[in-house]
Amino acid sequence: MKRHAQLVLLSWDHHHGLVLALRIRRELAGADETAFGRLFADLLASWDARLLPHFRAEQECLLARLVRYVPKDDELITRTLHDHLSMAALIATMRDREDSEFRVDAIHRFAETLRAHIRWEEEVLFEATQQRLDENEMLALGRDIAERLPGISR
């Protein structure tokens, strides 16, 4: 199914998340302490500026509408929230623990979780949303997303 125009901003944001996950996968294995420090700092900056606002917009705009049509314990809701919370927990733990071996493992797990999460949202969550919400709801969803994520660039 073609991506609905009202979800395109989230999909563009997903592109940036996939680029970040790929960068982590490529650079992590051979990173010295300085390179890892830059990678870690970039991850934290991306988390604060882009990923966390994105997750909040999905929860407050998309899931808040989708839950009208599926039970709160439906995988569409629970998986999205679980993945978001898992990534938030990894970020919090990396911030709390300075152990570099732990951080290397955690940043690797973060990248893998982010990649799998984005793929799942694009293939499953967004498709289900497009099938369940009517055009007026999709337009309202798009307006809410644009208000919450004004800095998204394509």
C-alpha cells in the first residue's frame, strides 16, 4: 500500500533513524575511544533532537487515534510502546553508566532495536493506521504531527 501523505513526515524521520542505525553498525566495530565518543555524542544529540520528539508524536498523535479501533493490548499499541520504552531505557542506562564496554554493547543493541522498530512501523503499524483511520482522521493526524515535529526536513 502506498504511504498516506499524512504519514510522510514520520517516514522521512524514519529515514534519518535508519541512517543513524546504519552509521552505528558501520562505525562501531572499528571505533577507537575518540571515534566512539563522537558516535555516542551524536546518538545522544539525535535522541534529544529527533528520536524522542518522534516517539512522542507517534504516541500522542498516531496511537491515540489508532486505539479507537484496536484494543489497548493489541500488538500495534504494545509493540510500539515497548520498543519506544526499550530504546529510552538504553539511552538512560548509557547516560548513567560510563563503562565503555557496556556502552559499546548498549549502543549496538540500540541501533539494532531502532532498525527493527522502524521497519516494523513502516510495514505493519503505518499500514494498519492507513486501513483503519478515515480521511478526516488522517488529515487531523497529519496536522498534529506537523505541529509536534516542525523541524523535520526531507
